[in-house]
Amino acid sequence: MATLSEKEIRDRFNQKNIPKDPLWIEQAYSKSLPYEIRHLLCERLGFLAEKGWTSIKSLIKKHGGQPELIYAVGICHQIEARDFLLNQLDEQKDLDINILKALACWGAVVNNSQLELILKSKSQAIRIAGLELLSFKSHLLHETELLELVNEPLKDFRDEVVIKGIKILQRRNEDAVIDRLKQLALNGSYPIAEQALIALGSIGTKYSSRQISELITQLDIKELQQKAKKQLSVQDIFLDRINN
């Protein structure tokens, strides 16, 4: 196939006339194309699953681990592709955000030592990507393991990172998890405290209900006290339905 121009490829996309032949897409790909076009081509390869994976491997061998190619690896959902990403995670000296994002749906197979390394990174983007991985594995972990892994992100000075960690913890109902959420409600910034209260309210156990009740008197900010009362009311209704 003769090399296609950027305009020809754009016209194909605009007309929804991109062939489903992975070889055609592979041959159309070029590093000289704008990132937007390269991303669209690689996305199509990813959607072609097993057939697309063959061309993705070929392009990586030729051009290296370009971000759009790594993205395609992640969305083709092949076991061999997953293993490729895990090997990259092991072999690379520095954490690659593209690898971490591509691995997101396979977070359950990332081992604890790898997750610990990722979550100790000072980079906000890498920590959030690590928490996304953890979200796929958290249900497999004992609460002690989970709390240890999420410890560094929960101490992060950036609210976005801490809130991402809180949303993982709110899926659990162990007392130790509830105690950690209570600490965040008492000591965190307003957005963190607010999210911790929402998390406590969603857990729906007698213990979480008691902790919210205590927070109503312990919180210094009136607005947060009101939010705690609201969460307690919602949780009490939930517990009544379970008991009746």
C-alpha cells in the first residue's frame, strides 16, 4: 500500500471509512503523523483485539513504546499484551505513566511490592494511576494490606490523591478502615473531610454509624457537622431497612 497522507487518513475517519484490516492500519501508521491521528489509528488496532495485537507488536518493534501504541496494548485485552505490560513494569528503571494507565484494568495481577513502589512515587499522576490499579485489587486484600498500601497516598498534600484513596476505602466495612476514614474527617482539609464523611455514610455498619455520631461533636466546622448529621440520618435509615 502506498503511504497515505494525513489528509487522506483524516478524510477516512471523517467518512467512517477506516478498513477493519489491521495490516492497513499498521501500514498507515507513521511517527510523522500528528499525535491525534496516530492515537486514532492505534485505538482502532486496540479495538481489533487479537488481530490488532499482532500489528501492535509489529509497530512497537519498529517504533518503540510510543504512548499511543502502549495505549493500544492496554485496550486490546489480550493475555499476551497484559504480560508485555507487566514485563515492561518490571524492566523499566523509571515508572512510565503510559504503562500504568494501560495496565489499569489488570490491576488485580499487579503484585503488592509493585503497587507499593508506585504508590510511594512523589508524582501525582503516577500515584493516581497506582490507586486506579489498586481499585481493581482492593477486594482481594486483607484490610491491613490495603491500609498499608494506601498509607502514603492518604498522607499526600494534594486533595485529589487523598480523595481517590478514600473512594477505595469506602468499599470496605472493617473497623480499621472506618477508623482511618474518621481520622481523615478530623484532620484533613475541608474537601477531604467531606469525602471521608460520605465514605463513612456509605459503609452502613453499626460501627461506622457510631463513628459518624462521634464526629458530629468532634468536628470544628459547623458545615461539616451538618454533613455528618446528614450522613448519620441516611445510614440510620439504611440500617433500619436491613434490620426490619
